[in-house]
Amino acid sequence: MDKPRDVLIYGGLAELSKNAANFFLELSLKEVSSKGVFTAALSGGHTPLALYNALSSGYYKKSVPWKNVHLFWGDERCVKPDNPQSNYGAAYNALISKVPIPAENIHRMHGEADPAEATREYDGELKRFFGGAAPVFDLVLLGLGADGHTLSIFPSSKAVREKDRLVVENYVEKLGQFRLTMTIPLVNNASNIVFLVSGEDKASVLKEVLEGEGRYPAEMIRPVNGRLVWMVDKQAAEFL
Ligand code: 6PG
């Protein structure tokens, strides 16, 4: 029997992002009050930027317990942090530079380094932070590509088959570039996994992924013990 899964449909990206900000805030308060820390792995791409902007303004900026929040990345492009392609750079500009989160709470993947070295380093960072046990993130935010990829796990790329490592370098044929990515087993360990999906260009792949025929990497996201939530706008939900 599949684990519980919620598909929440919103009027548009703004409403989706506001609800995602509420989800982030409520979960962070709950986890910080129960264990003193909240760990979240951020997604790259464009969809989450409205969420990051919401979290860095007004009510959320004031209410999230930033001093106890630790941010990680689900994946990263192999570029310098100041490159417009950088997932860390985008989150820095929209969120990190605007909230009182301590620098030591930011755990970025070193996209500027040699990919194999960067994944070894991040693997070490995760093991140091989570004390050597299998990391259990409180929250992993994910996006969905129109080709059914998530993180930087693209269809028929090597990372699809990775069952043991936490983080891998992954050569993406269609992009002609390496990416750094958390693996499916690591993400599936998380307590809360939230896909943010917006736009009509995602409508057909979203329907197929939710039908679960096993064609796409995004379908391999199945939390072992946690919760899977799809926060989508009505454009992406057109065929549901
Ligand atoms: C990345 C992301 C990737 C992204 C999807 C959706 O580094 O690009 O991690 O998995 O979430 O490609 O991207 P959009 O939100 O831009 O459509």
C-alpha cells in the first residue's frame, strides 16, 4: 500500500507559495520546539523562488526560528555560487541574504569544485551534521521537470540507479553538463517531502507521475516513513 499522499491544488503560483511558506513556518516551529533544530533541503529551479521571497519578507521573516534552521540543497549545478545558474546563488539572493540565519547554518554544495570531490565533501558534511546516521531531513522541497526529472535525477541518467550513496555527481546528457544531486534513498528517508509544481507545461507529466506507471525518476520519490505532499497550481493540475 502506498504511503499517504496529499495533492493540494491552488489558484496560482502566488497562492501555492504562500501555503508552502505556511507549511515551512509551521513545520519549523514544531521541529525547533521539539528538538531544537529544523533541517530543510531546498529545491533549485524557478518554481520555489516565490516561496523563498515569501519566507524572506514580513511575517515569515519575523516568525521562522532562523537561528535554529539549517538549509541544505537537494541538488546543485556545477557552477560558481555567483553564477546565475547556481541554486545556492538563487536562494541566497531571494532568501538567505535577507533573513537572520547564521552563516554556519548554510550547507551548500560546492558546485565550483570538481564534481566527484564536491559529492565526497557533501557526503561528509551530511554525515558530520547528522552524526553518521542515515540523514533524516525534516523537509525536502522538490520540483518536477517537464521530462519527469526531480533533483538532478534525469531519466536514464546514472543517478536513477543509485541505491547506496547519499550524494552523487550525475552527468546529464541532454544538458551536456554534470550536476550534483542527493539520491532517491536519501530523500526518501525524509519526514516531509513536498513537491512544488506550477504551470501548464507540467500538466501532462504531473498526471503521469501521479498515475505512477514507473516511467519517471519523480515517481521513485516514495517516503519510507514520512509524508509526501504535492502542492500544485491549477494550471499544472489541468489533467488531474
Ligand atoms: C534544478 C532543480 C530541478 C527543478 C526542476 C523544475 O536544479 O533545476 O532541482 O529538479 O526542480 O527542473 O524546475 P522549474 O521550477 O524551473 O520548472
